Amino acid sequence: MRLAPALICAALLALTGCGGPDPVHATGGIVRLRIDEYRMLPRQIEVTAPSVRIVMKDKGILTHNVKVFSTTEVDTEDKPIEIGEGTPTAHPGETVTSKVFDLKPGRYRLACSIANHDDLGEHSLLIVKGRS
């Protein structure tokens, strides 16, 4: 049966997340995220500069937060530089909001800074576009 190989390939692509979805467009400068163990959704967000606010809902069973990191600048220990304060830590079921960030156009990493959550997949890409 020729259908079986196609179904297997489709299942593997779905499990591995190959290709990924197009970026979600955040309106009004508000980036809305959902976090659980250990993922942050959406995986890619596009927003128009300069003012950005993060609203994060903790849908997991652990505490989580969201910090903004540079993808181009590192500190003396070769770690990405954190930009601003990010969100406070949220407990399960809570929604937290960051202060407004003024971000230049570019790419930023959004990640949970608690323990090794980032290493386990709790991160997203923020693409900040300039005003047209």
C-alpha cells in the first residue's frame, strides 16, 4: 500500500516540528505567550517596533517567566545579554505582564530563565520590525 509511507512521513514531520509555522503577528505591540513544561507558544512572533509588552499565561504545573535576550550581543562570559526586566515569575494558572520594552528592529530570544527551562525548549523567537 503506497499510502503508508506518506502517512509515516507526515507523522514524523508533525512530531519533529520540521519547517515550523510562520511567525504570529502581534498587534498593538502586545506579545501574548502561553508557557508550560517545557515549551513557549507561539514559537515565532513578529511585532512592529519600538514598544513591546509581553503578556504570559502559565498553563503548566511549575513556575515560569519570560526574559528577553539579545541574539547578537554577549557578556564577558559569552552569555546572551538580557534586555530589560522581562515578566515576573508566574505560578500555575497566573497571567503576568512585563513593562514596556523599547526594542530596535532585529531578532530577540524570549526564554524562561528559571533553572534549565530554556535548555528544555522553553523559548521563542521575537522578530521586531521597523515602522514602515
